Amino acid sequence: MAGHWGVETVSVQKMKLLKVIPEENLLLIGGGIPGAAGSTVYVTLTNKKVPAPKANKVSKNKVKADAGKAKPAAKK
């Protein structure tokens, strides 16, 4: 079968730049980057914001309700 693969340009958005190591010309990026090992990757800035991680918030009512529940004493 004839065919030609690998010409498509792929863009990945909202990647986090974790660390820059200028001595070794390295950018550590969180997540997968498409392409073959050793291929050229272009990194550009965007205006898009990466959403902050949502913390699990416990409401005050839930805390009070849980505090009122006592564990029953063990039977002998």
C-alpha cells in the first residue's frame, strides 16, 4: 500500500513549562509532546491561561455534622 505519513503539523495547547536549564539548552515540559525523538519542536507563548487546580473545599456545615457523629463504643 502506498502512502505518506508524517507531514502534518500538530499543535498542543496549555502545556506547562516546568523548568528551564540554560546550561544544557533544555526545557522541561509537563505532558507528552507529539513527534519522533530528536525532531524539532517549536515553543511559542499564548494568551491562554492554565486553570488553577481546584482544591477540595469542605463546607463548615459538613465539618459540624461530622463532628457531631461519635463512633459507638465497642461491645464486649
